[in-house]
Amino acid sequence: MNLGLLYRVLGLPGLRFLLLVVGYSVGHEIADHLGREYRGGVSWGMTLGYYSWGVVLLSLVEGVVVYRWSRRWVRLEWLAATITAAIVLTFTGILTGHSGSWAHPYRLAWFQGCAVAAIFLPLIVHRRVNRWRHARAGRR
């Protein structure tokens, strides 16, 4: 199996899920430490769980699309990540609507921020590492 496909289909969605969960958990602990009252319970947790798995599924689809057509269009991974982030922001805003955003406005905003960061952060780190490797190879 090709390592590029393995990274795109398993590695990137898994890394994004990990970043999303860790980022939201850290933000939740900071809010708790600052005195924000924990509200929500099971329904809010299930909503965030569904949204998190939605990010993973969108990342899987994005990974397959980018792997399939990336040789033809180099900037496709950034366009695909932007489309994925737009879909996540739109659907989390629409689906949460009046059922949860009024009760958890800062938590929804934090989740959306963590989702966008989890989508773009691996691409930014990958680009920086590649530039560093190319610069280092040029010095030798």
C-alpha cells in the first residue's frame, strides 16, 4: 500500500480528530478553571461527538479526493481543507441552531475554532517541515 494514501486516509483524519479532542478538552478545562459553569450534560456531549466524527468523515473524503487528484493540481489540498472547514462551520452552526448555541455559545465557538485549527494545523506543519528539509538539503 502506498504511504501517501495511508497518510491521507488514516493518518490525517486521525491526527485531526486527536487535535480536535485535545484542543476542546484543554479549552473546557481552562473555562472550568476560570469559573465557567459546566452545563449541557449528555445531549451536548453527544452533539459534539457527532460533530467530531463528522470532521473525521469529511477528512476521509477529503483525503481520498486529494490523493486521487493532487498530481494534477498542487494546491488542491489547501482548497479541499478550506472547503472542509467551511462545511464544518456551516453545518455546526446550522445544526446546533437554537437547540444548543444559546446555552453554550462560547463552547460552540471554541469547538468551531478547534475544528478549523485541527483542519489546517497539520497542513501548516507539513509545509514548514518540507521547507525546512529542502533548506537543509540545499546547505549540504
